[in-house]
Amino acid sequence: MIEQVIERSSPFEFLPDVRLLTCSAEDLVVLKAFADRSRDWADVEGILARQRMTLDWGYIEEQLSPLAEVKESPEILQRLRQLHSTIR
């Protein structure tokens, strides 16, 4: 997964002459949801609000499903799906 995150990353200019490589919104959702902390869920909600119609939900589920399974936390996917349904 790490290789995919890097491949999907893109440069973002924060300030003139200050460019940072940032992960995609989808990868950030996956990483934040997997972390499963209150602050991370607040961040996920913000990402969903800003990116609602442009996110690749198939990719998000494809990446997050095995992580949630290994963590034995199916509620992560359930919570993300619930958030997704409220922003449509």
C-alpha cells in the first residue's frame, strides 16, 4: 500500500517556493479511518465535505477493507460507509 500512496501523491505549493509532496484525498481517508481516533474521524468528515463528489470510493474500500480485517475492526468500514451516505 505504501508504494501506491507514494505513486498517487502529488506536489502542492503551500507558499511560494515551498512545495510538498502530499498524498491523495482517498489515501488520506484510508489512513485516517484506519487510525480510528476521534481527531482522525473529524478530519475524515472534513475531507468528505470538501471532496464529496470526486472521491474514488471503490479505491477507498479496496484499500481499507483488508486493513480493517487485519485490525479486526469491521466497524471502521461501517462508520465510513455511514459518513459517505450522509454526504451524498
